[in-house]
Amino acid sequence: MQPYRNLSGKSGVAAFEIGDDFVKVLFRDNPRVYVYSTPPIAIAKIEQMKGLALVGRGLATFISRNSDVRAGFS
């Protein structure tokens, strides 16, 4: 996993890993790694998550604002 840049300074995301059809996220307050993948999450949303992760801004907000993403982890 690579560290999340956290450009806002307020993100709950600590690190992430990107694959072809998934994004793994490690949150600061939880030692569990969450895997967001397709299916059940649409590939377009996985691609958005990849972009946010690479930029280092907005990933936690995106997850929290999209109920299908929030509920689609494993």
C-alpha cells in the first residue's frame, strides 16, 4: 500500500492500493483494509476512486457520499 497524500490535512484515509478493478483503502482509525471492487461497484466509480487516491484529495468524501460505494466494500 502507498501512503495517501491527504492534501486537505483532514482525511481519514491513511493508505491505498490500486488494481485493475479495485481500490483497497486503509483508514486512519481502523486497522482493517477495505476493498472496493467491481462488482458490486460500477467500474466508473472505481475509476473515480483511483483518480482521487492518486491525487491525494477527496477519497474519503467520495466514499461517504456514495451509498453504493460505502456499502460495496468487502
